[in-house]
Amino acid sequence: LIGRLMFKLPEEMGLIAVAVRQTQGKGRGGNVWLSPVGCALSTLHITIPLHSNLGQRIPFIQHLVSLAVVESVRSIPGYEEIDLRVKWPNDIYYSDLMKLGGVLVNSTLVETTFHILIGFGFNVNNSNPTICINDLIRKFNKEQGTKLKALTADCLVARTVTVLERLIDVFQEKGPNGVLPSYYKYWVHSGKQVRLHSEEGPIAWIVGIDDYGFLQVHEEGKGVESVHPDGNSFDMLRNLIVPK
């Protein structure tokens, strides 16, 4: 629906589709996602000028959206310590333990404007089969003796889009350094180890992401290098490759 409409609307008009449930959601590599009632499910259309900070670094958009989802919860007064985090490149996690949602970005360049379709979904209020944001809030209330209210999917979709708009403005003004401190504050990877090339490949330590949104690792004796997923593993961090 949005793909058909996005080229026909005035440039200044925003466009978002929000679903209550999802039966044919698309994931990476052709994976299909089923999302029950209780999830926040949206496809958002935005435009980014090619000759802008973000237009020159389009892979960063998925990181900005992931961060916006986390901040949509953790920027609410009282909810700052809810352990919602980002996992590179496009997942939303409870701590580093369980996936709560994900982001998928498709871009089309028309003359000097990127038309971006951002699909994002995260589990707000469905405890099965894993865990949801309101479970984390209930857990926090029990442990801390607080009385934080449960959140709703529509509230968090709205907050995510609002936060994303701010993050894009900051990125366009200041580039990656304007948003990376916040991104690192909420990501799960600091000091974690990965394998390069294969399950038995050399060990490297994750140190950050580069100016184009790719992961940076430090392999002993070789310095810091940018790496890409190998394209085969379901877990994007299982075996990483160094591009030649």
C-alpha cells in the first residue's frame, strides 16, 4: 500500500501504515514474520536528500530506527532503567538475552532523493512465545517497588516516530558523532567477542561502528577493521567477514 502511494504524495506529507497484527511480514533473507495482537507494527515512509549527511550514509537509518524504538520507552520519565537495548544491525533486545523486535529498511533513489520505507515491529504486550516490553516493566516494578504503568503499542509507535525525527535532524546537522554516544549507551556489544570468517575463525573484539554504519572489530595484531555479516547465518553476528 505505502509502496504504491509514496511517489504520489506531496513531499511535505508524512505517511505511515500501522497494523494490529501481521501475517506476511518480511524479514531479512526472505524470512516471513507472523506478529500477533499486542505488537507495535508499522511501515513508515520518509525522504532523505542524497547530498546530505544521512543520504551519504543510508545504512545508518536502521541504527537510528532501532535507537528510536529503545528511546521511545527509555526517554519516558521513570522508565529510563527498563533494560531495552539495540543489537547491531537491526534488532531490539531485552538486555542481551532475547529479541523483542526488529527493523527492515528498503530504499529507492529517485533523482537526488532517497525514498525510504522503514518497517519496524516490536513486542509491547504479548508474553508468548518469549517476552514483551510490558513484561520488562512488570519485572522492574516487582524488583524496584515502583508502579510504572503498562505501555500501549500505539503510544510507542507515535513516540518512536517522534524520536526518529529528532535523531534524523541531529544526524543531518552533526553526522554520526551526533548520535553514536546515545547508540552506544543502549547497545549490547561493548567488549563482546565475535569470530571472523567461520566458526573456527580468529577472535575479534567489537569496538563500535564506522562512519557508514558497519561494525568495527579489533583483531589482535591487525588493528581495527570494518566487517559485514557473512550473509548465511540467522544471527547476524555469528561469522563476520572483512571486506577486501
